[in-house]
Amino acid sequence: MAISDEQIKRIQDEIMATIDSENDLEALIQDTSRQVSAALSLGNKTSFNFQDKSYFVVAQMITLPKGQKAIRLVIANKLNYKISAGNYRPYTATVEYDKDYTYQENLLAAVKGFLSHITGRTRAEALN
């Protein structure tokens, strides 16, 4: 059974729509990460909206047990925090500080990693 030109066109359109959607999401992650990391580099806390959800984030420089510097992020979904009556556990991430990059660049990588995680886009190389 041969595939008609119309079926081929429909399949191509579906593939292109999926690619466009993925590119839009990647652009949103990049843009939001830049804004949040810039705000965190000026102060240690900020709020942001992402995919119709509102978050509050706090960043802190810490020293790990073996003496390495790291950034700890605590990120809370504001709505879940409000309705949980004190039982909400925010996201926490500890990211080793890379001295080859600025504080803001390290924050950018950490925030982008979080946003990639919650959207299911975390890549294996981001986990190394």
C-alpha cells in the first residue's frame, strides 16, 4: 500500500509542529534561566513564572564537606506551598561551583538544569 502525497504532507506537518514546539520550549527555558540567574546574582532570592506556575527561589553559596564551593538552590512552587499547610517540600539542588565561570554563569547552569528537569528535557551530559 502506497502512502499518498496528502498523508506524507500531514506527517511532515506533524513532525515540524513537534520540532517547533521543542524549540519554543528550549527558548523559554533559556530566557527564563537568564532572567532568574540575573536576579539571583543581584540578591539571593527572586520569584519567577514558568509554564503558568509561579515559583520562589533562594540561592546560597555553601562549602561542601570536602571543602568544595557549591551553590544550593531551594525552589518552591508558590501554589503548592500555600495549599500544603506546612507539609510542602520544595525542590533543592546543590551544584558544584565551577571557578572557571562567574557566579551568574553558575547560577544560569543550575536554574537551566532545574527547568530542564521539570519539563523532562534533562540531557545526560547535564548530569555529569
